[in-house]
Amino acid sequence: MTREQLAAAAETLGAAADAASDASIADGLAEQADQFAMLAEADRGPDHGRLARHDRVLSNLAADADPETADAIESALEDIRAYRSTIEGV
């Protein structure tokens, strides 16, 4: 079952990784993109805690990124948060 919002976030993060001027930020974004691509296709969706951890990592990357990369990260976070709002619980 594909989770379209997580797949969109993975694509956005992958593109941001390719365009990032800082190698460590690019590596972090590529890792996050890979994880969201896997989460989008997994049998079970991620829980609130896992998404919160990803949110924190991405927010930290955005704080250190150039403005264009930070905007892309924020766009991905919007998709992630939209998906998270559909999860029951916390």
C-alpha cells in the first residue's frame, strides 16, 4: 500500500539532497529520502513516534541549510505532517 504523502516527501527530499550545497546536509537528506521511500511502501505505516523523530531530524537539517534547501525540507515536512494527521492516537 503506497502512502502518497510519504512518497511525495521522499521525492522532495531526494531532489533537495541533489541540490544541496553542503555535503553533510545532502547526505542527511538522501538518508531521510531513502527512509521515507521505504515507509511509503511498507506493509505497515510509521507511528507518531517515528514520524516525530524524522520531523526533528529534518527540522535540524533545515536550520543549517541554505534557504532554497530549507524551503524544500519544509515542503516535505508539510507532506509528512499531513500524513501524520491521519494516524490515530497521539
